[in-house]
Amino acid sequence: MAVLRQKANSQPRWLFPFVVAVVFGLCVVPLLRLAYAGTQSLLRGDVGALLSDVSVWQAALNTLSTSLFGMLISVTVGGLFALALTLCDVRGKWLLSFLFMLPTMIPPQVTALAWIGMTGPSSPLLKMLSLAPPLGSPQPLYSIAGISLLLGVQHAPLVYLALRAGLMSLPRDGIEAAKLSGASPRQVLADIVLPLSVPGLIAGAAIAFVSGVGNFGIPAILGIPAQILTLPTLIYSRFASFGTSTFGDIAVLSGMIAVIAVVGLSIQERALKGRDYRLIGLSGSIATFRLGRLRPPVELLLWLLIAIMLVAPFLALLASALVPAYGVVLSLKSLTFGAFEEILFRQTVTRTAFANSLFLASAAAFGLLIIGVLTAYALTRGRGRLTGLLSAMIEIPYALPGIVVSVAFILVFAAPLPVLGVSIYGTIWIILAAYFASFFAVGLKPIISSFRQLDPALEEAARLSGAGFARRLFDIIVPLIAPAAGASVILVFLIACNELTVSALLWSAGTQTLGVVIYNLDDSGSFDLASALSVLVIAMVVVLMLLLELLAARLPKGVVPWRN
Amino acid sequence: MAKLILHQLSKDFGTGKPAVSAVSLDIREGGFLALLGPSGCGKTTVLRMIAGFEQPSDGSILYGERLLSDAAGIVPPEKRNMAMVFQSYALWPHMSVADNVGYPLKVRGISGERYCAKVGEALDSVRLAAYGDRRPADLSGGQRQRVALARCLVTSPDVVLLDEPLANLDRHLRQEMEETFREFHARSGATMIYVTHDQAEAMAVATDVAVMSEGRLLQVAAPAGIYARPEGKLVGGLIGQGAILSLPHDFSARRDLGWEALRSLFNATDAATPNADILVRPQDVVLSPEGIAATVVSAVFEGERYALRLQLADGQALRAFSRDPALPGDRVGVVISHGWRL
């Protein structure tokens, strides 16, 4: 009788080791390398020189203050929108929430450009309306306050989402019980709704803070011209003026960013302790407050905020893109599509950037789809203790600011690869590798939640039909998770196409991404070209978000980030 | 075709209590075995081990001479030539009914005319020939069940496994499906194993019934045999209706007891004789003034008769059928025409 070797596991033998190798290679090794470089630098004593540098401490202080103020703005605006759109009978909820979500999906450097176009003496929009301040007056956004304001706008949707998730699970019967106990709507809000929404608010505030700490695009465009550096922009400028101790320095600096992020997250953890309000009762329908006579003013306020945060900056950006040179008044006579023509047909660098970003984004999206499906399979079908650990590791690079991940990848790939002897440093492949690490968690989440919803019997029936692993994957599993897979591809594509933080450090001649080119165009004074490119990027973002919106009906809950 | 042999089969999920312990069972070629037991007794785990989804912690599974599973390794489900009807039916929602049924053929590389003929034949046999182009979502529960059955039929598997297939159907459909299963078994000649917690269902469909409880196999016999001669109190309580009386009884005597023997047990006063469990079916309890005294506790009209719950003078409960109505509190006499010592 033959000896049986195979185990009663539906996974082929190579799958689990493969997933472990991918997770270690993408998420663990680079960060260990970063920690190693930082420690080396500490041991050599280079750190002393770095830490006695006033500009480093100034940058750390700037990072902290902009992130904290930005967080306060995010919490105020995001909290208002979450309460109004989730609990009140405001009209046009879908459109309001879609528009409110846009700022997070628009790349931060584009947001910054748009706001610059909206304010300051040269703003074509203000000039058109004859509202522009006199020439020579300072651009008000080139300041700590400006950076904080834009960080606040950029990350307000994150607070909105976190708070909304909590409010959605607020059971209607709890609120009805309070009303029957004789509480007025105001008392219900103060005694029931607000206390129960505190955990969501804390979580949202922490996300906004950590995102602010790691943001590169906004302080780069608003801060660098005014010599206001934050830690991410300090790393960038150190890196640009490549010196002998650069690697050690940037390792320590990104360590500082990581520490601030981790401290922020652990404060959140402590604040959440003892606030585990498991909601009991039937949470099917959401409570709705009738605003009554207050409804028109509340709606007006929401639309006004949307107009200030989104519509006006976008119009300013459009106006900047349509004038022949920055500072010219936009009129029917001066209107020109020259900037669009220039970036689409004449400038090779923008065309290269389009090609690079589209390649990187599609390669990351589809590569992560394949890795994501295999990983989700191993993580949901496996029973080992390792699966929990692996899921946690995948989250690490996503939780850390992108600039930390890029520094880690620079350190890993600066030297030629072992065995192969080739270096991917300076090529497009190092950017792709960093994208894989940064967006692994984003791409995996929709796929994993879809896997969890799948009845295991569907796959077991295919096994008994005689189908092997690959066959089952293609015939049964992939078609069944297709909507989630589509969402994963679009999300990763959207984020990868727009990001600047990772590629800002990793690009070199010929491997510029769209984010880098927008930044460089602005940096070299071609504000009209940067604006035109930004307008195209925003158009692409809106199209992709609408595509996800179309898919949403067929997706498990929580896959499309701005829908519940 | 060959015999399916479970040898000292055990499964421990590491929860402290084994889910299945030392189950040994021979399922004859072409047999139809119902695996019966309360929920959580390990019957589904046995089925999943036979399918190859779970690996035994100990013991082995053989199909004829071929070793399918032991603690060292298994033949994966895809290489077993078995088929299964799942409790949730497990129809693939993205394929049409015909594609669902034909998938096992497609995997085996069968295509063209032979594929169409086989799928048509399978759908015909479950009377769904007209539904081939529909999606599973457009079918009713009973129709989905029949699609799942057709999918099992299409490749002529050696063993067909059914995991509580009727649990999600209403009572009327159940009877119809029981008939379909019997037909299916007669025509395919496959060995079938049917997991259920419903004893009436088990006896209606199977040629053999195996009773499990707490991971152990208690008894295997044909339905009529297990009904007439259950072993032990657990099986006696699980199979059919009946009351279990505790009476002093000499264990060496025969287990089939008539009224004469039973009456002497009721009258026995010898305290030295240990008590035995005697199973009494309601149809063997006859209301008659010459019998022993009992009180009616409740009477439920079931259509063709009244189902009575009685209490004997010593407090023991008994069940009986009656053509005539009775009221709670009525005093009656009962003759027990037949009893079985468990």
C-alpha cells in the first residue's frame, strides 16, 4: 500500500512559504534594514552632530505643530460632516459625501497648488474677480498655519470615515429608548450620541495626525519656499544634497518620524481604553434626527464648506491652467489651452511621467491583485498562529508614513542585490518595489473581506469535482471575488498613480512619476503647466472614484472607503 | 466498486475532547448508509474525513484496497472520485445550471457531444432538463437541491456524500426529495452516505442506519432492525417514538418481552433484582380495562388518532395511541403487548 504524504489542506505546499517570503521581503526586511542603519549611526556617534543641529529640532517641532493643528481642523470639519450626513435628514447626502471624500483622493501637492492658485497676489481667480491682494504682499499659505490648514482639509475625510463607521452602528432603538425616557433631541445628542461616538472620533483624530506627520506634498510645496521644513521635507532636502553621512542621517530622521507616528497611535490606544462600548441591540436602521427649521442653514453650511474646500480651489487651479502665464488675468481673450497642449504633446518629461505612473500604477495594482489573492487564500484558509502575525506585518508599512518606507527601500537596494549582482537603485523597479510594500494592505483588504464572505463549501464542491488548486482559483474563486478584486485594482491604481511621497526620494532621470513632475514643474516656476497637469490628475481621480461607485453595489461592505 | 472501510477513525481538533473517537465501520458496496445523531455528535466530521477535507488524527479510511486517509497523509478530495451534496447546496452562483452540473466533466477534460449528452442525462434524471440555462439564484430550494444532486450524478462517482441535504427544505419538499434520493441510489448504484439528525428521514432513505453520539458509533443496522432491536438507552431514545420503563429484570432472560412477561415484571417485588431499561413503542400499548392502571396526562389529536401521554401508578411515563378521545386525568387500564430490553 502506498504511503500517503499530502496533508488535508486545500493549499498547495508552496503557497504558505511563498506568502511568508513575500510578507517578509516587502514588509519586514526593509524596516529591519532601516533600524539597523539607524543603530549603526547611533553607535558610530554620527547622531551627535545630527541632534545638535537646530534645524532638525525645528523640523521636528514644525512636524508636530502642523500635524496637531491639522488634526484639530480635520476633527472639526470631518466631525461636522459625519454627524450631519449620518444622523440628520440632510438632502443630497450621496453627492455631499462623494464630494467631501475627494480631497483625500486628490494628491496633496495638487491640493496645495490649487490653494496657492486661490490665494495670494497672483491668483488668476482672484484677479478675475478683482479681489487679489496687491502685488508684493506675501502668499498667506506659505506658513505653519497654511500647512496646518491644508493638512486639515486633506485629512478631514479620514475623520469623517472613522466617525461615520461608529455612528452607523448606533442603534435606533437606543435613541428611541432615550426619547421615551423623556430626553429632548439636544439631550439625546449630548448624553447618548456624542459619548458613543467618542471612540470613532479618537480613531479618526489619530489617523489624521499620523497622516499629517507623514505628509510630504503639502509641506514641500508650501513650506520649502518659505524655509519651513518638516521632517519629511528635511529628509528630502538632505537627500538632495547627498553627503557622506546621508544614509545614517536619513535613517535616524525617518526613525524620528516613525517614533512620532507610533507615539500618536499609542496615545490613541490609551484614549480608547475603557471606551469599548459594544453596541447591543438591533443595529439595522440608523437613527435620523429631524433638523426641522435648522435644515436649510445646516445644508448651506455644508455646501459652503464644500465650496471653500473643493470647488473654489479647483476653479483656481483650472483658471491657472487656462492662462498663458501665471499672474495674467483670465478672460475670454486670454484663455488658452496652451498649457494642456504643452504637457500632453510637447514636453517629453510629462509624457514620460504619464507613461511611468501608468506603468507603475497598473503593475502595482495587478501585481498586488495576484499577491493579494494568494495571500488572502493562505490567510483565510490557514489555521496556524502565524496567520495573525502575518496580517499584522502587512499592516506595518501602510501605517508608517510613506517617506519611512522609501528610505527603508533605498537602504535595502542601494547596494547591488545579492546573488544577482545587479542594482535596481535608480531604476523604476525600486519605486515599484516600494509601492508593493506601501499599498499591500490597501489592495489586500477588499480581497480578504470578500474571501471571508465566501462559503467554503463552494470551493469544497469544486475539489470533489476533481479541480486542483489552480483550476479552482480560476474557475470558482476568482469569478466569485471579482467585484472585490476590481475594487482592489482601482484603489491601488488610484493611490499609486497620485502618490508623491515614495517616488520623491526614489526617482531619478527618466523615472519621474506624475507626482514628482507636478512638484518639479511648480518648483521651477511653471505654475501653469503644473496646474494643467493637476487638472488632468483630478479628472482621472474623479473618473476612477465613479467607477468604484458603480462597482459598489456588488461589493462586500466597507470595501469602497467612502461608502458604508 | 469496492467496500468503504473506516478503521478506528478518530479526530481531535485540539479542543480537549475528541470530535470523533475510534469509529470503525464497513460500508458495503452500493450501500446507502445514514449517519444519524444529535448535532455535535461528530457525524459531519466523519463525512468530511471520508471526503478528504479533514485528516484523521488516528485510524484510517480505505476504499477497497486503496488507502485514502490516515494520520500520516491523505489522498486529496480532488483525486477521490467522490461527490457531495452540501447543506448549503454549494452551487456556483456565477455559472448556469448546466455549467454547474457539467463542471466535474469539464475538469476531467470531457467536452463536445459527450459532455452535452451527459449533462442532459443528469438534468433529465432530476427532472430539470428545461432549466439548464438558468442561474442557481433563479431556482427554488428544492430545485437547487436537485441541481446539486445532478452534479453528483454526472461523473458516476464511487461514493456520494450527503450532508444534511434536507435541512433547509420545508416538510412537503422533504418527502419528495427522500423519494428522489432513493431513486437516485437505485439507479446509480453508488455507495451513499447520508448525514442527518432526523431519525425518520434516516429510516426513510437508507438501507443501513449508523447511530452516533459524542463522537462514538453506537449501533449499525438496517432501519427495521434498529427500530425493533436498538442497543442501549441512547439509541432506544433516538430511534422512533417510545417510552423507556425501568423495571426489575433478569438480564439473562430473552430481550423480547410479551405482555405475560411484562406483567410479571410490574408485579415483581424482589428488591434484589437489578432494574433494566425496557423500550415500549406507543403502538404496542393497548388501552384495555384488564391491564395495569394508568392516568392520562395529555391527549393530542393528530388526525388519524390521538397520541396519549400516560402515567403509571409508580410515576413512570408511557405513550400510547388511541382511536377514541381521552381527557387529562382519565383513569385507564393498559396492556403492553410488546417490550424490548435495551
